[in-house]
Amino acid sequence: MVVTMSREAAWALVTEYTQSESLRKHMLAVEAAVRGYARLWGEPEEEWAVVALLHDFDYERFPDQENHPFRGVEILQAQGYPEWVTRAILSHADYSGVARETRLEHCLYACDEMAGFVTACALIRPSKSVLDLESSSVVKRMKDKAFARAVPREDLRRGAEEIGLPLQEHIGNVIMFLREQADALGLRGTL
């Protein structure tokens, strides 16, 4: 059995397994960023978006390194998702033992932490909006070790390197891609 790669089916899995609104919004933000890169690079946008949307769907139920993303991948395999999908999801976790090889795998990794960090940067602005966020502000926040301290800065830098872009350009792209979905992500703020 091979599943049809549809956003609707992916979103149904996300909502079945994830109750947290902030975790759902994180997956939507990573989807927006990966979708943006797929469009920019001429890659299959819908397929890449589905992978990005699903990358953390099991995290709420299985938040530890012994289980995430492994349990989610088992669920996806049982539903007939192709190996390239499950491999990309495994590769986003450095501890999974699955090395990132494809452009999609590098892109998912680069967008995962960066989408979260950019979201955090937008939400502390007076406007609470991504619409007036500049990449220079994000770079400045990266230097503040107390801000979003759970996000390893090295992962943000490595992600940009893995997709072959300067850090500032990657940040600018992610901001641009999240702006396209500002309302769905709750990042329009007061603007």
C-alpha cells in the first residue's frame, strides 16, 4: 500500500497526534519555509510541504530521543508513506543515525530550527509580527545567549551551510516564506 501524498492527510495526522497549538504552528511554519524553498528551487512543492508538515507530528506523544521521530516514522510506514519521506523525517534529528543526503533532507533540517527561531524573534517585537522583522534583528538575537536558549545557534548556522546559503540570506528567505503565511501562523501581530 502506498499512500497518496496529500496535505489534507498529513494535516489530519498532525491534528490527531498533536493538541498543542504552538507545536502545530511550528509544523506549519516549517512547512511554509520548506514549501518556499521548494518553489524557489523548482522542487516538488506539495511533496516537500507534506514532509515538513509531518516532521514533528509524533513529538507531543513521544518527546524523547528514544522515540521521536522513530515512532512517527513507524506510523507513517504503516500508512504506506514512501521511504524518501520517512528517511527525510529521520534525518532532521541529528541523533537518529540517518545522515542528511538529499536536498530535501538538508532543507528540512535548515528550516526546522530556523522557523522556530524566526517565530520567537517575531513574537517578542512590539508589533508581534513577522511582517516588520528584518534578518539583521534575527542575527542580533542569535548573539543573545539568553534568548530562546534551547535553540543551538550552531544548528542555525549549520542549516544555512547545508543548503549552501549565507546565514543572513537563509534567515531572509525564511522570514519571507513565513510572511506568506503570517495569518495562519499567528504572526501578523498588530500589522
